[in-house]
Amino acid sequence: MMGGRVDIQHVSITYTRGKWTVQALQDMTLTIHPGEFVALLGASGCGKSTLLNAVAGFLKPTQGQILVDREPVTAPAVDRGMVFQHHALFPWKTVEENLAFGLKMRGIPSYERQEQVRTFLHLMGLDDFAQAYPAQLSGGMQQRVSLARVLINQPRVMLMDEPFAALDA
């Protein structure tokens, strides 16, 4: 899948919690071109995760808009892969089933899914853990499965919110 341009145009995000209003982002504008690697740096609570969640489609901006390849982001989609700081694996599915999930939802035939899953298991050093459940893996292994689950879907945009915090060398 080609593309991957992200346009963040005058995005503001405001939360209301009880009587408190929090301005998480204010008038943020940024263009990221295909192939660019961009790191968001800032203090805790400055809006980095909020922006990533908005680009992923999990949050709707209060003002402004986000476009991926000139199409408005209105909801989560497989073309924008998100890897969280803490793994978000399906605990009732094996490693193999977790990796195959997105491919299955996209209608990829079983034989292709199996081939791609084997490839990513090997790339992540998880060949011997295909039938293991997330609870049977170390934190670093769980995070490698999370990374592989996003990468296997070949997203146009890959978003990562401190995904390497639990990874070993």
C-alpha cells in the first residue's frame, strides 16, 4: 500500500471532565510526507498521545481536520496502524491468531494469512511461540507481537506511542 501523507490542519482538542476543561492541543498544523519518520517530543501531558489517537481515528478533533492521503480521518482504519506503549493483544487468541486477525478481517485468504504470519513470526523471533497465548509471553515478546500485528497489515501510516518501553535489546 503506497501513500502515507498526513495533514494535520489547525487541530484543537479539548476535553471536559466534570467542571474542568483541558485544552490538549491548540491550533496544531503539521504535514508529514510519505516515508518521513517524525518523533513527537514533549513533557508528559503536552498532547503527544492525544495527537496520535486523533490521527489513528480514536479521537475527533474539537476543531480542524486530519487527512491521510487527502482523505479525512473519521474513524480507525487498517491503513493507520497504532502500536501502544502497553500491548493491546487479544488475550483469548494465540500469537498466530493475533497476527492473522487484521488479515482475516480484510478478507485475505487463509493460505496467504498463514504464509504472512509465518514470515512475521520469524522476523520477530517468535517462531516457537505461534500457539502461545499473550499471558504466556514476556512483556517484550508481547510487544513484539503487537508490532508484528500492525506491520503485517502494511499500513500507509504507522503510529507508535512509546512502543519500545517494554522491549528488551
